[in-house]
Amino acid sequence: SNQNKLTTQEAQVAISQLQDELTDYGIAYYEKDAPIVEDHVYDEKYAQLVALEASFPQFVTPDSPTQNVGGAQTKSGLDKVQHPVPMLSLGDVFSLAELQEWEDRTVKALGSQPSYNLELKIDGLAVSLKYENGQLVQASTRGNGVIGEDVTANVLTIEDVPKQLTEPLTIEVRGEIYMPKASFVSLNEDRENQGQEPFANPRNAAAGSLRQLDAQETKKRKLSAFIYYTAEADVLGVTKQSEVLERFAELGLPTNKDNRVISKMAEIEPYLAEFTKRRDDLPYGIDGVVVKVDEIDSEIDLGNTVKVPRWSIAYKFPPEEEETVIREIEWTV
Ligand code: NAD
């Protein structure tokens, strides 16, 4: 490949340029909720950086975007919250071949064939919810994975999120806050009517709407949630990710019902085909499918890198075609 032909000095320059560029894109995306490039542009440059850093590991710096969970944590004016268990990103792949490579590594690391829970990758932003004796006491964003933002007042305005669980459990759960497509369309119409910049996509709209200093503003934005993770499955008395989702539903937490358990990666194809087809008809945005090792003990064995869990991988759909904006034409006669 080309990068092998770069001199060490050229590689150093290219790596540092990509790191700076991706950092700037990240600030626009995560801090300002207003991306300056399309996601696939970001993803392509990110992949270039990963490849270059792999060939020239001496230039991987701790502040490289490849070593950090991207996210806002300081500039919004919201209070900071520390996550005792870091909130990570997800590794991503773009083809069946790469999914198979991921499975091969996973089977090798575990020494046995795991089953997987397939979930839709909801296009929103991650949130952590703390319940004490069944009562919602704190909500926070992912931030940089270790320090997030306190959005408790904002999350309390989201109807989907129960203030009280059906059982008096003390547990931290995580999931996705998203903006339904219908809310997104009407919010952007309002913004344009008021001369404000429309949000680029439902994910940025959800993030911008959740990270408001005035919770009443969040309330107007009509956000929803799907909860899909806890690091404390033992509190729920279950041992599988698919069972975690069932217990969440019993507790009154909003869960996405389109998950599916498969016994090996080769069985993923019908699921990918189904949701590639149904994607546009869903009332919320999805940008892929998340594959999770179903057995939680195996997840723990596989562990995490500094940025992503090894027990899970995101398969990203190909970029959506540019939305065609059909505007009414005013005829003058
Ligand atoms: P990500 O959003 O691709 O994946 C990780 C996230 O997926 C998790 O934090 C969680 O919030 C979410 N998720 C949704 N459904 C889930 C489920 N069922 N189970 C588990 N997690 C689920 O990773 P990221 O690090 O947050 O962001 C990278 C993405 O952001 C890339 O797609 C990139 O294109 C985009 N980005 C774009 C720009 C830009 O300038 N356009 C800049 C930075 C990042």
C-alpha cells in the first residue's frame, strides 16, 4: 500500500495533519453539534489515520482521535460527571468480510464459538442513567468517556425515560437518546422559519437538544430513548445481553424490540438485509447494526481497548444518499 512507501518523516507529517484535522472535525461535531464535514468523510480520514498509525506506531500520541472517545465535556456550561465505568465508543466495520475477521479474532480470543445479540445502532447520543432504589437520580452524557455532562434536569423532561423503575433497584444503565424523524423534521422547519441553522442530522439535533442549559428547551424537542446496556447485569440476575434487554423492559425502561440472537456470524445476513430495507421506514434513524457477544462472562473475558469494547462491533450501513429537499415553488403569474 501507499503508506508503506512514505518516508518516516512524511508519515509523521501526514499523521499529525490527520490528527489535527480530525480533532477539529470532532470539536465541531461533539462540542458544537454542528459538523463541518459529512460522516463518511470523517470515517475515511479516520481509517487512513488508523492505517498510518499502525504502520508508524511511534507517532501514536495519547491525544490522537484514535486513542480517545470523542465527546463534549467542558464547553457547554453543564456540570461535569465522572463515569466510574468508562463509557466507550464502538469499533466499526463496513463489510461482511470485516465482520468475519472480527469474529475470527473473537473466537480465537475466547477459545470457543460465542452467540451474538444483534441490535440496531440507534443514531443518537449515549446517556448514562443512575437509579437509586428505583428512582432516577442522575443522567449524564458520555463526554470523553470518563468525564461527561450532567443532563439530569434535561432527561427528566423526556417522557420515555422512567423516573421510577418497577423494582427498587440501584443500578446504572446506559442507552441512546435520539430524536424521532418526525420531531427532527418539524424542529428543522421551525429553526429555518426563525432564521436559525438547521441541524445536520437527527443525531446532532438530539445532542444539541439534550445539552441545553434550559431543560424546558429540551422538553420542547421531543426526544426519545432506548436503553441497552448495564455493567451490572448481576443486579438484574441475568447472564446474557439479550436477557438484560428483557429485564430492562420489565423494569419499565424503553428498549428496542428488534434485537435478535444468532449462534454464529454467518447468520447475520438476513438481519442486515432486513434492516437495510426497513431502515427508511423506521420512525428513528439507525446507522448500522451492533453485534454483541451475548454471554456476559465472555464479554468480561474479552475486555476493552482504551477506546472500544472487544466484545462488540458496529457494522455501519453505507452512507445514505443526500436527502432531496423538495421545496414548494411559488408560482407568480
Ligand atoms: P459511534 O457513534 O459510531 O458508535 C458508538 C456509539 O454507538 C455508542 O457510544 C452509542 O452511543 C451508540 N449506539 C447506538 N446504538 C447502540 C447499541 N444498540 N448498542 C451500543 N451502542 C449503541 O462512535 P462515536 O465514537 O460516538 O462517533 C463516531 C461517529 O461519529 C462516526 O460515525 C463518525 O462519522 C461520526 N463523527 C462525525 C464527525 C463529522 O465531522 N462529521 C466528527 C466526529 C465523529
